[in-house]
Amino acid sequence: MARHIFTADLHLGHANIIRHCSRPFASVDEMDAALIDNWNDVVQPSDTVWVLGDFAYHRADPRTLRRLFSQLRGSKHLIRGNHDTKAVEALPWSSVRDYAEIAVDKTRIVLSHYSMRSWNAMRHGAVQLYGHSHGALPGTRQCLDVGVDAWGFRPVTWPEIQARLMTMPALTFDGEGPKGLLEVEGLHEIVHLEPPV
């Protein structure tokens, strides 16, 4: 049965990301090989994979990109990130866009490279998945970083995301005042966010 699988921020071919994100690899070749192996350990050929940006470093050689891309299983969709160049977009993706909304198991999922403060249908159970922050931006019960740095350098399945969301602090609407407040509960300090418009 085909599954929806999510990932972000592979940064294939990006040697400096090893140092910037404290990735446990001795070289870019070792990192790229591990990311491909980890991808193929999770993804079956019939799966749909959503890459939420920064598939590869902007200076990566287009021939190398095609070779790496061809080794990855699944039907691959790209949500553009800030490092995704024309060479990345030219790979044989099933789709390339800046933003997407999909439904998995009757849950609306909003896909973007960047985390959002509010998103379509967030007060009606929609979940937002993002990358870009390399595990540094904590999620809530409704939004989560699916980048490789937050998931052991591998893509993540929808059931795994659901399980992690349940461990995260809730995003609530308290309804006070003319606009109300959105709060992230369970943190050392309550973070007040503007309500959706």
C-alpha cells in the first residue's frame, strides 16, 4: 500500500552543513551515501515522498544531482526551499511547488519549507509540516519539523509524525479579548502567538 512520507533539508553535496548542523559524518560523500541508504530503508517504490525543501546544496553539480536523485525510491515531490536551484527543480520530480495542501487519513496537512505562525484550517485540525530549521525550532501538537536533522537523518512516515505530535505541547486558542491569544502550552514560558485571521 502506498504511503505518504516526509523529509526536508538533506543538503546533498553540501560539505559545510556537516559542521553547521553537527552531522556525524566525516565527509560529504559519507553523508550523501548515508542519507540515500536511510531514505531507501524507509521508502518503498510505491510510496509518495514529500521533500520540504533544500534537497541539495546550490553549488552541487547537476550530473551528480541526477545520479543521487536516481538512487532514491518513491514518487518524489519537491516543495522548494531556499537552496533549491534550477538544477534541483529540473530533476524528474512528480511535482515542484512552493506550497501544498494534502490529506492523509482524513487529516489536512499543509506543507512548506518554512514554519508558519498560522496556516489554513489550523483551528480545524490541520497540521503544518516544515523544514528549514534543522531541528532547532520546536514544534507543537499541530506543526512539526520533518527535516533529516530532527529525525535521525531519514525520512519519516505519517504514523511516526502522528506519534511525535502527541508528545508535543498543545497549540490552543483561549478566546479572550477581541482577538484572543494562541498559546503554546507546556513550555518553560508560554509563548503568545497572534491568532489566525
